[in-house]
Amino acid sequence: MKFDEILRPSDVALELRARDKSAALEEILSEVRGDARVLHWEKLRAAVLQRDAPALAVGARGLCIAHGRTEAVDDLVVAVGRSAEGIVFPEIDVPVNLVFVAGIPSAMDSEYLRIVGAIARVCRDQAMFDELLAVPDGEAFVERLAAATERL
């Protein structure tokens, strides 16, 4: 599965308003409300929020990949939020600038691991992380991320 098949430009929030972890996850989850792949939005929300998604530092920036394995989605669903100022996540000392949220059907073990691993590897590259912070729109974000994951 290619990244541009699971992350849609309309599910990329380039200017998150949230300033804390909980509000950021809620704001990003709202991007997939009404998505045909989401069978039960409230159950997806509960699955993602139930896991305490850790954040990690990438240089002076932060990244979070929140996910929930659930039957509330019938296909892999990804949304992302970007914050230029950064969001406070208590577990790290740097602000989090990119927050990914994924809903994964329970049966998709290997695909789930591949997608989450690809996001982490791409974002550990400081130049690519900076590029994702600078793209002008959701379409460019998806294109850059998809191209970077193809090279892995």
C-alpha cells in the first residue's frame, strides 16, 4: 500500500490550533470524521485516545505517531496535523510539530507496522522533517511523504 492511498490531502491539517496533546489528537481525528473508511468514528477516537501515544524528539523538533487498532475502520486511515509553533507534549522537552494519527484494522498487522515505521524513518531525516514543515498545502505534503516512503 502506498502512502498516497491512505493519507488524503484533505486529511492534512497544516495549521493546528491546538496547543496541547489531547486537543491536537482531537483536532486531527476530526479530519477523518465522515471518511468512508471509518465505520464508527467514536470507536476510532476511543481506540486512538486510549493508547498514550508517545512523542519523540527529532533534533529540536518533535513528532508523535498516535494510532489505534480497531474494527471501527475497514481500511488503513491516516491523518496528520502540523504546528509551526509546536504543541506541548509533557514527555519531551521540545515542541511537537507533526502529529500523525492512524486507524488500523485489527487484521492489518504487517501493513500497520510498515506504515508506522516508514513515518518514523522519514521524519528522523531532519531535512525531510523540515521540508514537511514547509510545504504549502495538503497535496504537497502527501506527495513529499509518499515520495520519501517510496525511497525506503
